[in-house]
Amino acid sequence: MNDNTDEIDLIELLKKIYLEKKFIFKISVLAALFGVVYALFQPNEYTSSTTFIPQLSSGIKTGGSSLSGLASLAGINIGSMESSSEFPPTLYPQVVNGVPFRVELLSNEITLNNELVAVKDYLEKKSSFNILGTIKKYTIGLPSLILSSFKNQKEYTNESKIYSITNDDETLFKILENNLSLSINEKEGFITISFTDTNKNIAAQITQISQNLLQEKIIEFKNKSSREMLDFALKQYSDKKESHEKLQDEKAVFVDKNINISSSLFQNKLSRLESEVNISESIVQQLASQVEQAKLQVNKDTPVFTTIKPVTIPFERSAPKRSLIVITFLFLGFVLSCGYVLVKEPASAILKSIKS
């Protein structure tokens, strides 16, 4: 019995929709026409991308116990460096979404109309043409805009590694977040970076800048410990070499002053000086060897990136999908008109009962 009632109700609903088919058709056509107009006014967007593979080492072999001893003097644990020197690609999105990466990306320059323009200036100028964004900025965002004008907005302080972000910076960061994409294929091991913009040349340039900047960041993170060890080795070598040269000069002055003397005291002092010079020379030679080992360690820790798909200027637009926009508006017009037809009578009945 309930099934029959449900069937009758469904048939009644379909009858209502059928009786109002002209109205539904008109609304759907109007919605589709509005979709056509909306789609035509959407600017073309182009996406440029690049794909590369980071070379991951299976393990880092250090240059022996002498290098480990030097590292311990510098406060660097070689064992922990071996186990944690790898920088997994799963952390790349954290780098791209970080403030330092975005700050450096915005400070880079691109070529626009044969002129060098900072990425930050280009995006600011582009966002200023956004009518809705401008209205929002000077209506809802007016209080914060006024307050920010009275603040001493400090630029990024790289020395203390503390970044002061303004409202304008946050707006640019959101633009980068929406347009810059990084995807990781964990199965195949390749990384894809892409950037979308209304200017195909700009899209390609920013994609290239993003790739170079990301690879520089990964190299910086990965060989940080070995570079610190190299700096320490170079400093030790420089200091000991300077001391060794002073000892050599001291020995030469002593010999020159006593060139005609062959006493036992002279021979004892000369022997002691020669012994100090020999020991100093041995230390300098060992440090020179450790410097070379540290340089090799830096080279080992520097990752290699193999580009599979280089950055190219896109030929075809990636958005908007105008046909999809029109179909979406058509579908919405159909659904809303059907909903209006079905709700019209019950809604009017409810309003009448409330008034009465």
C-alpha cells in the first residue's frame, strides 16, 4: 500500500514538472545563455609545467676516521649526518609552501614587455585589476587597511630568520598557492611543478624560477652539515698554515743570525726549531687532506636533479573550460527551475496558512 502511495506521489511530481516544461525550458535556456556570457568573459589561462627526478643516494660514506675526528671538533656528528642527510621528496611541498621560498620567489625578476619586473610587482599589478578584490579590499578590508597603514611594516628579516608578513604579502601568498602547483609521484619518483597565468610567457618563466629555487633549497638543506664541516676545516687549515709559515720564518731568521756559529747550543736550538717546523708541517698536510675530504663530502651530499620534461611555453590554454561552464549553468538552471515548480504550491499553501 505504501509502495503504491510512493508511486502515485512520484508520478504527481513528474506531472508537475511536465506541465511546467515550457517554464523549465525557458529558465534552462536563460541559464545556459548566462553561462555562455560568463564563459566568454573569463580570460584564457595557460599552465606551464616541468618534471624532474631527484637522485636519491642509498647511503653516504664518509672520508675516514680523520674526517670524523675533525667533524667532532666542529660539533658535527658524522653518524647522524649519514642517517639523516637524505631529504625525502615528500617534504618538498613543505618547502614550496614555506614563507622563505615564497619570499624569494616574489623577489625574483621576470621579463615583461622587454623589461625586468619583480614577480611581486607583476602579481600586485595583476591583482589590482580584479574588480571584486578591489571592492572587498576597500569595503570589508578597509579597517585592516587603515590599521596597517599606521604600522611600521618591517620587511623580511633574514638575519634572525623571523619573517614579518603584511596583508599585501598574504594576498600574494594566496595567489601563489592557487596558481603554483607541486605534485609528487611517489611510485615513479618524479616531481612536477606547474604555474598558471593569463600570460603564457610569464607562466613559463615563473615555473622555471620555481624549479631552480626549489632545487637550490633542497641542495642547501641537504649539504648543510658537510658545508659547515668544510668551513671548519678551511679555518683550521688557514690558522695552522699561518702558524707554520711563522715557524719557518723564525727558523730562517735564527739561521741567518747564527750563520757563522757552530756551537752545541746553536745546534740544540736549531734542532728544536726544525722539530717544531716538521710537526707543524705534518699537521698542515693532514689538515689539507681533510679539507679535500670535506670538499668531496660536500659533492657527495649535493643532490643531482634530472629534468625529464623541461619548461616550455604552453601552446593551448588550460582554462577556462567554456563548454563545461555552459553545461554547468544549464544543469543549474534546470535543477533550480524544477525545484521552484515543485516547491511553489506547498510554499504558497504554507504562507496562506500562516497569514490566516
